Amino acid sequence: MIPENTGPAAVIVLAAGAGTRMKSRTPKILHEIGGLSMVGHALRAARSINPQRLAIVVRHERDLVESHVAALDPQAVIVDQDDIPGTGRAVEAALQALHAEQDLAGTVVVTYGDVPLLSGELLTELVATHERDGNAVTVLTAVLDDATGYGRILRGDDGSVTGIREHKDATEAERLIREVNSGIYAFDAAVLREALGKVTTDNAQGEKYLTDVLGLARESGGRVAAVVTADRWQVEGANDRVQLAALGAELNRRTVEAWMRAGVTVVDPATTWIDSSVTLDEDVRLLPNTQLHGATSVARDAVVGPDTTLTDVTVGEGATVIRTHGSGSVIGPRAAVGPFTYLRPGTVLGEKGKIGAFYETKNVTIGRGSKLSHLGYAGDAEIGEDTNIGCGNITANYDGEKKHRTVIGSGVRTGSNTVFVAPVTVGDGAYSGAGAVIRKDVPAGALALSVAAQRNAEGWVPAHRPGTRSAELAQAATKDSSSTPASTEEGK
């Protein structure tokens, strides 16, 4: 839900770059960390300060980016950047689009679509400082050990910001400056609009630089200031996959640490990955090599892991999930899953139920206290309460064209290697014998058998597999048996 628009006049997210260093068919800003695209993180931060308007400037792979943004934030205004290069032109295009709909006055925040760790709290501080001090421009800066590639902050003798010099235009002395421009600003809308009209492309890159606005604002008597953040990660962008991985690892470190401080036990933070959309209750315990993705939620006292990956899975209170790969499933309170279990979408396991080792499930509802302990498959099925499904059972649900449903009642006990050929219904309290193939409905309380008489072809192995180890052992066993006297009544 979009929050109430009580913040700045507008936020403009710049997302028009090609991102060629990613070497990917996927637009750079659509690459994900923490379960969300970089531009998704940027939009989330922008919305958190409740702007009256939000615009995103696009160009490269426009249609892909537009559809993605529309799914995340339908109210965002999509703006096309034209052939004039540069961030200044991108912001100018956004201003024109927003102003055409409604007069824009007040604070305009500019951010980027590839700075995924930027927080709403830092943006709030930027806007608050800008408006409290009556600045024309307020720039967010950071001090880096290695400032290569970043625009340098130029300050006057009094410490005020006099301008920003892009790396390629900087002198050797200016390149020694470690305070850098994050590219994130708060502007007075009127100052920004007027200054952009004066910005040219007369520079080394032939681009319309947004940074030139700072000097023009000062020349017009406006105050230019900076908010310095000590958290460099919040202003780090990702231009290639190495930087993307570093940002992803840092985001995950912060996410895991936040959950531990909220009462979750994480045994090995280095091997635990938690998406930003996951929710966990107090006293959840996560064991090594656990990954939680999407809308996964884990309730109090549940234990997940080790070696478990869950995507969009709900885990109930006190449940245990061991060495499991699951998606789109629900695990009830105090239920047990694993090890080596594959939960496919539509699996619903009831309270105190069990899905055990080497089991695969899909589109199946399993009632309270029922157990599918090992070596089987249950798909397109409904299983009642307190039912025990034997080892090696499967539901044969697909006839080559359509899938059919199996319904198994409560209190059922099935023998090993039972096959349910759907559509079929098994009544409450029924039993099946080992190896049964259930092709027709089983009434409540009935025993279902499909047993053929066993026939032993004596002497078959020596006759048909002569010279084999099996034949040798069989012949020896036959000889020993024939040399042992038959018991008699007198010998007993």
C-alpha cells in the first residue's frame, strides 16, 4: 500500500543507464539482492519518506524496466530520457513530466536505481536538514578510502560546498579529495528548474551534469550544504557483478544481524541467507546453510535447517524443517519435515504432521497428526487426520493428459509400496496390504489387497545362470539340504 503523501514534493529515481559492465541481457537495475531488484530497493526507500510524487527515469530496455516498476509501484510516473546524455538531462525530463501534470514546488529528492542499501532513515535526515537550514541544494556525501571514479566534493575555506568535480574532469590535486558525491540530493524545485535550464554539455564527457546545478545555485545566492554519512554502503552502487555480490553480502549481513537482535538464533550467520521480505518470530532457530526467500515466515520456537532452502513457505510454531527444499507450502505447528524432503507448491501439512526422508509432495493437504514418513510421492491429494502412509507409497495422479485427485480419509493405515491410481477415494479407518495397487474406491474400515499367488520356479538359477556365483551358492545350498537327514518322530 502506498503511504500517505506527507513528505517532499517529489522523489526522482534515475534508472536510464545501460549497465554494460554487468554483461547481462537483464537491465542492471533489475538484478536482485536480498530477494528484490536493485530498483525495487530504491523505490522502497523513496516511498518510505512519503513523497507527494514519485518519478523514475528510464531508457535502456525501457519496456522491461517499465513493466517491472509498474508491478512494484503502479503510481510511479515513468519518464523517458531523450538522446541528450547526462544526469542533468534525466532530472530535467522528470521535472518537465511532473510539472506538466501539476505545479511542482518544494523539495525534490534525486536518487538512483542502483544504490540498493540506501535507507529511508538516511533520506529522511537529508530532507530534514535541507528544509530546516533553508538550503537551495543539499548533497549526500561519504568519505571513502578509495574515491576513484566518484565526483569529488569541493569546499570553501569556511567548509561550505562550492561544487562537485567529476573524476574525469578533476585535477590531480582534486583527485586526492576523499569526500565524494553520492549522486543523491535534495533540491529546491524552483532552484533546480532554473539551474538546469543553464547547464550545458561543455565538459569531457559531453553530458549535461546534474552536479553543475550546485555552482549555479551558489551563483544565484543559494546555500549549498552536505549531509555526510559514515555508512558508505548506503551510497554504494553496483556497476558489475562483483559489486553486486558485495552489496548482496552486506545487505544479508545486516538482515541477519537485525533478526538476531530481534530474538532469532542464527547458529552460523556466514552461511545463513535471509531475504528482506522474510518474517521471523522470537526464539526461531536457524541452523547452518539455511536460505529463506520470498514471503517465507517462521513462527516462534520453530527450527529450520541445516541445509534447508525455503521460498514462500509458512512454518508454524514449534515445527522442525531439516535438510528440505520447499516452496509455496505451509507447515503446521509442531509438524516435522525432513531430512531430504522436497515440498512443492500447494503442500499443506497439518499440526503435528510429518513428511519424512526422501519424500516429494505437491498440491496435497495433509491432516493433523498424519505421517508420510519415507520414500514416496503425494500429489494432487487430500489426506485426513491421524493417517499413516507406509514406506514407498505414491499417488499415481497423471494419466498422460490430465491430473486426477486422490482422497485418503482419517485413521487410514497403508502398507509399504501401495500405489493409489487416481481418481480414487479411501475411506476412514481403511487399511491396505503391502504392494497393493488401489484402482477403485476403498470403503471405510476395509482392507484393500491386490495379491497374486506366489510361484517358486525351483532350480531356475542353476539352470539359467550356470557358472555364476548365485548358481554356485544355490547348488551348494541344495547339496547341503539333500545331505541332511529328514527328521523323524523318533529323532525328535
